[in-house]
Amino acid sequence: MNRAYMDHAAATPVRPEVLEAMLPFLSQRFGNPSAVYDLGSEIKAVMEEQRHQVARLIGARRDEIIFTSSGAEANNLAIKGMSLANFQKRGRRLIVSAIEHHSVLNSARFPEKWFDFEVTFLPVDRYGRVDPGRLQQALTPATVMVSVGHGSNEIGTLQDIPALAAVCRAAGVAFHADAVATVGQVPVDVQELGVDLLTISGPALGAPKGIGALYFRKKLRLVPQLNGGIQENGRRGGTENIPGIVGLGRAAELALPELAENAVHLAKLRELLIAGVRERVPHVVYTGHPEKRLPGHASFCFEGIEGEALIFRLSSRGIYGNTGSACASKALKTSPVLGAIGIKPEVAQGSRVFTLNRDNREEEVHYVLSHLPSAVQNLRSFSPVWRQKMAAAAGAPQ
């Protein structure tokens, strides 16, 4: 059976070069970087070299990178760490966009629940973008920080982060961007973006699960979320995951020179998929910004069907995509992201997200297009919602 895996936002394979770099640190090179003898200092030097590689990918300094266990932990550290470190001097107000990942939304709700913070969830336009003018109106002297994701893994939209960060900088407010969806996919330079904190995920780069990083601009104050020893300059306790860190560093090193070529390759596949769906499947809502979007991301809402049913139907043919955020795909609820951009609940139920990476090929896109239209048509034939819609359309005046 043929196969087309297009759910790289949920999970992606470890790159062979990354695995090769990691293997010695799972067996022979096992020292603890906190040890003062030579086996420890050698590992410490390796870890710092990987920190340099990650920093280089995003235009940061080496000492501005904190290694974490995931992008979710980095988001927690950024939002909770900044809030708890600065509320006594600054205030108790947070601003996040309405379409953030759950690790951002729930991190913001934590100080709201336990420390009497006020959280503003900024609305977005129909493409999922935050208006800088609306952000400026929402800022107050009590605002501790703002968090807006650089790119959405659910609808593919890229935000105008430089404009949003400039609004915050003028007001003296820290700005955080969740860049899990963008680092390694599009050029990301923290100096050009103007951000104070930025989240990175290892798996998104072809590194293993269980590793991530947080960029933080020097002199920012963060309260650690994992208390322990002096690791990560006291900002994140616990013995470092050296194999994962080596994997992240190698993945970052590989990603930098490939960015431009991969973006062209992915955008070509994306447009081929979108054009094929538009040509072969009627009554489809294409979500996200048509131009300012991730190069390997295509997202749709197929009217009259359930997205989960389409997932199962296509997976039986070896076609793998997702519906909504991978972290919430089992919740079987209408996506809050699609609701925020104005998609009606009955339409949002038919969402389907395809996320591509460097290994996908045109043959896989053609394979998807050979099965997707018939799968949608078949599911619609059983759908009372679809029959009702078609009956109403047939009876409508021409």
C-alpha cells in the first residue's frame, strides 16, 4: 500500500544525521556536565557547542538559550516565569492572542487562577492575524508581557511579529513569540523580529521528542518552573538531556543552510495540494492567510462531514493528516482557533490539516488527491447535514 505522511506538525522522524550525532551520548559519552572532573567538563563543552548552534539558527547569543524538555515547557517558563518574576513591580496583566497553543493559553490562565492576574485574549481577523493597533489599545501600565505565536500549526498563518513587538517595545512591555511552527521552516532572527523571548521545539527540526529551548533576551528576570540545582544558570533545574541537546544542536546546524531551498520545495507541494483540492472538491473553506503562511501548511474545512471520520477513512489508505491542534485532536470539540477566525461550528467540524516537511514528494500529493475527493463524497452521502444543505440549495431561487 502507498503511504503519504503529512502530519509533521504532530510528529516528524528524527533525521539520520541527528541520530548519528546522538548515539555516542547514549552510551560511551555519558558524563554529567555538572561534574568537575574531565568526563563532565568534556560533556559541558559539547553542550555549550550545541547551545551555540541553536543560538546561531535564530540570530541570538549563546548565553540567551535555555534548554527545556519541549516547546510546551519553554512556553510555560516564558509566561509563568516572566509573570511571577515581574508582577510586583509591573502589574498583574497578561495579553495573549485568541489562537495560541494550549501551552500558552493554559500558562496564562495559571497566574489568572492563582495570583489574580487579568488575561486579555486578543481577537484575530478572518485569517488569524493580530492587528498591531488593537494590541496597542489593549496595553496598560500593568501589562507584564504579551505572547503571540509566530506561526499557527493549525491554520498556517504567519503573524507580523516585528510590528507587534515594536508596539510592546515602545510601551516597555516584554514580548514572547511561540515559534515552534516556524523555526527551521522560515528564517527566524530574534533581532529582526524584536522579541524578548522565543520558543523552539526540537521535533519540529528533526530532533527527537523531549527537547526544546527558550530564547530570552539578556537581563530579563525569570522565575524557574523546575526547581533544582544550578543547571541552565539556575533557570531550569535537573540534569540536562545531553543526547536530546546534541540532537537539537545538530538539527539546528543542518536547518540553517537548507531554509531557502526547503521553503521553495514545500511551497510548491502546498500549492499543488491546494489547487487539487479546489479543483476536485466543492464546498471547501480554505483556512489561514492565503500568502502570509507557513510554506508546508495546507488547511481546509470540508462542509458536511466530520474531520475525524475523514482522518480514519484516509488513514486506511495510508494517508495521514490531522484535524486542529495535535495536542487537542482527541478532544472532539470544535476548534477554538477556527471559531476565533469566524468559521461556523458545523463547518469547523470538517477541518483537515496537512503539514509537510522536506521528505515529502509530489507523488505523495498526487496520491492524496487520488483518494481525498472520493472519501469526502462518500462521507457526505451519509451526512444528514449535507443532505439538508443540498436540499436547501436545490430549493433556493436561482
